[in-house]
Amino acid sequence: MQRRSCLRLMLAASVGAAVPAPAAEIAGVDFVDRLRLAGTDLLLNGVGVRAVAWFKGYAAALYLTGRARSADEVVAQPGPKRLRLVMLMGAPASEFIKAFDKGVKRNVAEDQVAALEPRMAQFDAMLEGIGQVARGDIVDLDYEPGRGMTLAFNGIARGAAIPGADFYAGLLRAFVGDKPYDQRLRAGLLGAQG
């Protein structure tokens, strides 16, 4: 681990500021401390791993315009947002569809779920189009005000933007809400020391 860190520092020093140093490493995945989305600088809020028993599904990072330590603060943050998932194992996209749908329904009020269902169907179709994910694949779920949520798979956009801050808030609440997929993942994304 120390050798890997030294190599990163030497590489960063040799090319100057062009290569951002990773701010966090989890499950062997490095995440940068800042990125730019829609002309706005975003900060790494936190990282975590989605795990069931000893299986690690993906490492995740949440990027916001400022720090947030609760689901309400995450949702209330103005400006663009990014949730990045880096796969740690292969899985069919259908598993993500089930998980996203269940997570949103568990963390959004019933009356709001009905309003989200047509957009959830659009999102499910995007995921279905991926088919299968493999170790190392990257899924970015980005939100841009006025545009909505976009999905990129290994840097390639999939489908049209899905409008509505409420839709993106529902997805985020599946990760950081009161009934998240994984309590440790939630804590990590909210920046808890672990």
C-alpha cells in the first residue's frame, strides 16, 4: 500500500497538477477529491462499499457542491451532483433495477412514488440496456439542474436525461435515506469516519 501511494505521488509530481491525487481509496478503488460537472466544482462528500455478507458489489462515491452529513442535506444541496459506482464484481443489470426500485420505494413517501414511476420505468430501461456489468465498470449517475439525471456507463451516456430534482432525490435517498441499501455504505457516503 505504501509503495502504491509513493508511486502516485511521484507520478503526480512529475506531471504537475494535471493528474489529481486520489482523496480516498476503498476496496482498491481510488476516488479523486474534486471533479467538475456542468461547469461546477464538486467535492468528494464520502465513499463506501455495497456489501452483502462477504460479497462486495461496488464501491461508491458521492460528489456535491458542499459537505452534507444527512439525507436531507444531500438532497437540499444546490447545483450538480454525482454518484459514482465502480463495480467490484459482475452482475446482471436486472439486479440493479430491483435494488433501485426497492430502495426508492422504501425511502420516498407513497404519494411521491406514483409521480416517480414513469421516470423509474425510463431509468430501468436505461439499466436494462447495459445488460451485464463487470468488475471495473463505472456507472455515473449525474444530476444537472434544469436538465435532470443522466446515466453514463464507462464514460458513455445512456439514454436521454430524466427530468426532475425529485427523481434524483429519490435515487439518492435509496443510498443515504432512513432505509438505505446498506447502513455502512450510507455512513461512508455521508462522510462518517469508519
